Amino acid sequence: MRWLRDNGLTIVLLLLFGGSIAGQWVAGWHVANEDALRHGMPLMSLSAYAISPEFLSSVFENWESEFLQMSAYVVLTAILIQRGSAESRDPDESEPRDARLELQAHKPGAPSILRWGPIWRALYARSLGLALALLFLASFLLHWTQSAKVAAQEALEHGQAAPTTLAYLFDAQLWFESLQNWQSEFLSTAVLVVLSIFLRQRESPESKPVAAPHSQTGA
């Protein structure tokens, strides 16, 4: 029970993720087969749809925008300030939290990588933003290549020349798919930053204490 309590947030989020992607898989399969029937094409099995470019493109299109949002959020909150927001650093703090890492490396429980030297400290100090940025790039590459396969299939079905994967990188459809998601992620993050100035969520680390003044910055 203690393990469940200590890991409940991750467990619930992964269960929600699993249910959502399973629902997307089954619903998308029905949509694909309905479209195939209209065009007199053979139907796909559920397992075949799971590895189809149509399904993979839609999955990685969404993952791409989420990892972009989180990488931008992590990096920008390290650089920029929004006074009064629970999502911002306090501009009036006397010393940055992560100053003098060479000394903090010897604190009890500090990650051992901090004692490996200045290069390792510099990398580890930015590892969260770097990891999220790499996940964004990987998701974008998969979205791009799978969408290129979808575009090639549709072109061949209509008797047209199929675009190459490289040519599809400059296709308006790819960027329409990406940008329609990116804009919503940036907007939702900006809304969270601003609303956390004035609104509260009791006991949430993403909120200031309920009784905190609006001018308090940081959680």
C-alpha cells in the first residue's frame, strides 16, 4: 500500500494514458475501415491498424506537441519571470537555488554525477530540458515520416506522384498538423501561468498556498 501511495500520481496518469491511447486505437480503426468501405478498399485488422502510418502519425503528432510544451516550459521558466505566478521563480530571491553546484554536490543525498566534474555538472543541471527536447525531436521525426507515408499512399490512390519523405518536410499539411497543436500547448501553458497568480488549488504543488497573496511568486 505504501508503494501505491508513494507512486499514485504516476500510476493514475499512466492508467489514463493507457485507456486514452487504447480508445484512440479502436476508434481510429473504425474510422479507417469506414473510409476503406467508402472507397472500396480492403479492411484492416485491429493489429494491422496499430502499426499503420495513419495511426502512428496521429499518435506522434500529439506526443510531439506535448514534449515541445514541456521542454519549452522547463527551459523558459529557468530564464524568464512572471511575478505572482506559482509557475515562476521568485525574482527577489537572494541567491539562485542552484548556485555553486560544486559545493552542493557534497550535500548528503546529492546525485553522485555532480561530483564527476564541471562538464558533467553542466549537463546534469540541464538534463531535464535536454531530455524533453530530444523526446520532442524524436516525436517530430516519427510524425513527419509516418505522415509522409500517409501522403504517399493517398497520392497513389488518386493516381498522383507520391512525395518523397524529404519533400514532405516542406508540405503545408505537415506544418498544419504540427502548428495546430503547438499553438494550443503554448496557450494552455500561458493560461496556467497567469491563472496561478489569482486562483488556487488546495494542496497542489502547482498552486500557491490558498492564503498566499497574489503578489507571491513561486509555490
